[in-house]
Amino acid sequence: MGSFSLTNNAFDLSDKVAIVTGSSKGIGRSIAEHLARAGANVVISSRKPEPCREVAEAIRDEGGSAVDIPANVGKTEDLERLVAETRERLGPIDILVCNAAANPYYGPLTDISDEAYHKTLDTNILSNIRLCGLVLPDMADRGGGSVIVVSSIGGLRASPYLGAYGISKAADNSLVRTLAVEWGSKNIRVNAILPGLVKTDFARALWENPEAERTAQERFPLKRLGVPDDIGPAAVFLASAAGAWMTGQSLVIDGGSTISA
């Protein structure tokens, strides 16, 4: 890196191209919005076209740069199209945020069906591996890049109801370490963000009951559940020069829940 001065902005992402999967709502949307505010050209992607279009338009209305390219991360042909269309419309990819995830089953691990188990692992792990395989070679050719996997504290803590999901997120935490070692010599950084309980539609079953929400937040040192904008800015740090010497790490953002009794 060059010399630093007060006029440098270590968080500037001007002219960078970023794909964010699962970015039509929740944490993914917040990440996309914060990347765009830092100057990145952002690709909004999830399964349904209309929500993607709405988010991209909202970012453009705010003065940012965004396009919508719907894709189902569970389909290899969709991932290939997502990457190819991004290159065609915006150029080579500098930042990849793997945020899309699935949790089709809630209950004891030994009762999960094969179908639900494979959907969880295919969506939460295999799709990330496949997407990285499509993007990392280009990053290497360009002299570097940043991959961010949105994992979960569920990969650190056991749950009697989210066993397969926790297994998939523990695997994601291992995935970032492996890719960080494999691609570090190409100046590619790979890190994970591990949110705690954030008030999103994805986690609604864990917080929508007012009593359950009160019980949960009382366990947190900060005494509140997270919101998507508690997570979005961290992606800017990991994607930018501010995080230039951080790789293979799992950044926990959970209101302190993992340190409380």
C-alpha cells in the first residue's frame, strides 16, 4: 500500500465491482447499500427479480451504482450466468459477498429429512464454493480482491433446533480459512462475518414473539437484538483497504451474546 495521508479514505471502494447474493432484503441488502455508499458498483442478486430491481433502484435513487441480476445460488447455471453478466455489464469482480442462505428445517437434528439436510448444506456451503471458483481466478489476475462469507454464531454455538444450519455455518467458517490459505499469495482476502440474532425475516421465528425477544435480549450485554445495519458497515471494512491485512478470520457481531452466560 502507498503512503497514508489525511486525504486518503481507507474505506473508499470507488470503481470496485461487488456481487452480493441474497441482497434483496435483510443483512444482504444492508451490505449492498453500505458498499454502494462507499463507492462500489453493486450487483443485487436473489431468486426473485422484482425485489432485486426495487433494491437496485433505491440505491440508484440515493446516488449509488447498482444493477439487478437475479439468481438462485442453488443452481450452478445461475451462478455462471450471474458472474458472466456481471463481467459484461460492470467489468471484473473485486468483491464477492456470499450472503444467500437457507434453513428449511427447525427441530432436532436426528429428525431432519435427507432433502432438508442437503438443501441446507448445498445452499449454505456448496454454492459458496462454486461461486468462489468462478470469481477467484479473475481476482488473482487483477492482483487481488476480497471475499466475505456471511456465516453465523450458529457455527460456534450448539442449538437444539438449528443443528444442520449450525453445521453449515461451522463449515463456512472453515471454508474462509481454507480459501484464505489457498489464495493469499494472490492478494485475495477471505473472511467471514458471524452475526448474532438479527431482526430479519430469515430469523423471524426466533424473535417475532415479544416474550421470546425480551428473553433473548436480556441475555445480551447490549440488551437489544441486532438490526441489518449493525452488520452492513463491517462488510465495507473487510472489502476495503481498511481490512488489507485481515484474512481467514471470523468476525463476530452479536451484541455480546457469545460472551454472556
